[in-house]
Amino acid sequence: MALYPSSLVRLIKRLSKLPGIGEKTAERLALHILRSSHEEARALSESLLEVKEKIRFCSTCFGLSESDPCGICLDDGRDHEVVCVVEQPSDLVALERSGAFKGVYHVLQGVLSPMNGVGPDDLKIRALLERIKAGRIREVTIATNTNVEGEATASYLAQCLKGYPVQVTRIATGVPVGGDLKYLDDVTLRRAMERRESL
């Protein structure tokens, strides 16, 4: 990389700090930006600054928004008595794309991970409990991932919610549509069998 001019080396180093971007990918991206027009490069830099200046967390659900509260929390057409708890804003977006959920959300901003020093106070669990105390919530659906941290977080939340007058549910897991049984892991197959339903 020392053969590149110093400004290009700095750009490659900056890009390589992004998650999932290694040095080779960062180099390709930097060279692509270099080949782009001034207008495209300027638009990219303005978009980066605009995101940093305008995007904030909704004070109610902790999803990403340019307004506070966000559009979902303000939507009277949604069922505000049902809250879906997700790990990250990207999980909220995935559920919204599916069109399967018509309630409101609560974004934890992570999962419990003692190995990484993430405990209950590092997540938006207290804010969820405050929402339940203050509002008319009747159901909390926990939609954390089915990995070790997601399952631990779901169990912890279920314990925390035991003393509240809300129904606590967990999203179903099992065989994905179009999935081939021989390629599925043991946990997924076990869950699919445990949660089978009548036809």
C-alpha cells in the first residue's frame, strides 16, 4: 500500500475500519471512489455527514428516525398495545419489510453478552419496563435472534416481565420456507418439532 499516494492510503485505512470491510475490499472501494466523478464523491461525503447530523434514536422505541418520536410510534393505525422487542434497528426494518407485524417496537440496542461486557444496564430494558408501567401494553413479543446471546436475552426479558400484567410471547423458529432438512442445524430442527402445529 505504500506505493499509493498518502491521501489514498488514508482513505483505504478509514474504509477498512468499517465492519465487514477488509483491507482488499477497502482498497477496491477507495479506487472506485477515486474513479468516480467529483459530483458522486461529493454526494457520498454529504450523505455521510447528513446521516450523522439528522439521524437519531426515537425516544420511545429507540429505532432510527429523523423525527422524535418516529413515524411508527406516531402511527394511530398501529396496535400500540402490542410491542415487538428486537435487538437492533435493522431487525425492526426486516420485520417491517415482511409486513407481518402491525404493532409498535422496542429496540434493545444489543443483546446480553457477559463475555463482551454487555449487561442489562447496557440495553434499553429499563426503558421497556417503564413503557409497560406507563402505558396500555397487553402483549410483548420477543424477537431476538436464536443464537446464544439472543436466547439469553429473551429468557432474561421473560423473567423481568413476569411481574407485569402483559402476555409475553416469543417469535416462532423452525424450518425456513424452501429449506432443505438435511442442511439445517440440530437446534432449528428440534425447535421445528417442538413447535409443530395442526393442519
